[in-house]
Amino acid sequence: MTYTGEKDYRHDQRESLGILLANLGTPDAPTSSAVRRYLAEFLWDPRVVETPRPIWWLILHGIILRFRPRRSAHAYSQVWTEQGSPLLVNGQQLQQKLQRDLEKILPGPVNVQLGMRYGSPSIASAMESLRQAGCRRLLILPMYPQYSATTTASIFDAVWDVLKRWRWVPEVRSINCYHDDPAYIAALAASISEHWANNPRGERLLFSFHGIPKRYILNGDPYFCHCQKTARLVAEKLQLRPGEWSLSFQSRVGREEWLRPYTDHQVMAFGDEGLKTLDVVCPGFASDCLETLEEIAMQNHEFFRAHGGEQLRYIPALNARDDHAQALCDLVVRHACGWPETVTSPDPAAYADTRERALKMGAER
């Protein structure tokens, strides 16, 4: 194994606090080839698909990657913007706001980098930028409010795969979840209230979370409970009565049972019951993406209409809202508490003195 980081070290390099803002990822373009590369990386992650590797390799390469990329590329083309992938564009805007807010609060230097678990910019490239900026303390912030091994833990795996190659590993802390954080709940409630202030309110509010196989929950994943608590807290914040809101799980694939109720089944049932207007919010997605803009706002809207409904209105994710950035800023400050950058501003003269002493003892830089 080749270790990195030792040759370009300088004794007067300013240390900094590094924040890794990590999300799932996106293809580089809405094309079959780009989507195939993305899906090959995403679906090969053993955290995502817990199937024996030899069997899964045959299924993935023999079936899925032969047919799914073309269908998914068409779906991505439906939501792609002039700036690129919505998930990436929103992530970059949120990164910039978080950098700005933290610089106002913290006395010491801080560097926020965006990294994707699959695709670009990669977690490895984001961490290399942090390393070159003198990151001696690293806080990992996965953009998954509700913890799951399929998402949050996979981010941690990728981070440590990178750190295994660093000669000088920084202090590391991580934020496992923030599904019940008051500021996050308040931001969600505010976004829903603002939507209702600008649009006719639906007869029911549906909280739709990304699904995972039921087997994962039975094996100890806390995701289901985290989703339930998020929805309950937001409903309480909005003072909704029990019959005014529901919860469901979307994006299932394969024949295995996933978390229920399924969003598409729930949407169709609402139409069959005579519901005419339905609002849907997806609190598990920090940023709008294919699963919110195409699956919910387009596909499920059509399902609802096909079963007698008239209007399904999707309430956008928090994206780069100011209150979202502030909630994440508060999380960072709390979890980084006690580290030097949260306490005092560094003295540049101290770094110069350190380098001078090191040079006198034979150091090269």
C-alpha cells in the first residue's frame, strides 16, 4: 500500500477543520453510458445490496446493467437542468452556504467540501482537497437525516477506505443522524407551511421516505423508526390531526419485500378512496433528485390521476434553503465542540516559529 501526504507537508502549514458534506451521488450526464457507470458503482456496494457477491455479480452484469441504464437515462433527462444534475447543483449551493455560515461563527479556519458516495465529485477527491488545506480534524456529515447502513454507514466505509492510505490520519468525528434535530424539523415544517401559503392545501399530507428491504430492519437497522419519528415531529409542529397525514416508502426494486406501505400503492389507494388533492413531501432527501422530481412529482402524480385523483403536489426538498444551511451549521458546531477551530483563531507567528525550529533540526520544509 502506498501512503499519501508525507512529501508535501510543511511545518508552517496552517491546520484547519475539515467538513465533509457527503451525499449519494449522481451520473455525470443523463446518458445510458454515464448512468451505467453510476449504477455499476452504486449497486455493487455491499451496504446497498446484501447478496452474496458471485450471485449478485451475475444478476447485476447479466441483467440489470443491460437494461436499466437506458430507462434510467430517460428518467434523468426529465429532471436534468442547464446547470446539471439537481442533486449536484443543490449540493454545491448548500456547501457554499455552509462554508459562509461557519466562517461567520467559528474563530478558526474551516473548509467545507462536497463529496459523493458514487460518481463525481468523489469522496476521495473531496478529502484530498481537505488534506491539502491542512485538515487535522475531520467531521463527516452525511446528507441522510435518518440513519441506515445502506446510506450513512456506506459513507463512513468510503471515508475510511481513503484514510487507510493517509500517512497522517486526522482526528475524526461523524454525525450519524439528525432525524429529530429541532432545527431540521423546524426547517421541514417551515417549507411545508410556505408551500401551503403559496398553493392550495391538499386534503392530506403524505411523508414519502426512500424504502429499504424489510429484512434490513429485522436485522437491526434503525431507519424505519427514524422515519416514523421525523414524520411525527413535523406533523406535531404543523399541528396536524392523525387523519390529515400519512407515511409511506418509495423506490423499491426487485421481488423482496420492502418497508410498507409502498408510496405508489398508497397514492393509488388515496385516489380510489375519492381523495382529489394530495401533497407529498420527502423528508429523507436533503436535496431534490431523480427520486423526488421524477418518481414522485411525475410518476406518482400520474398514478394518482389514473385512480381518480386530480392534483398531486410535490413539496420541494430543503435543498439550499437558508434555514437548512443554518440547521446543518448548528449540527457542525455542536459536534465539533472542543476542537481548536471552535475555540480560538490561530496565531500565524506560531506556525512560522514551528517551521524555523524544524528547519534548524534538519527538516526539509
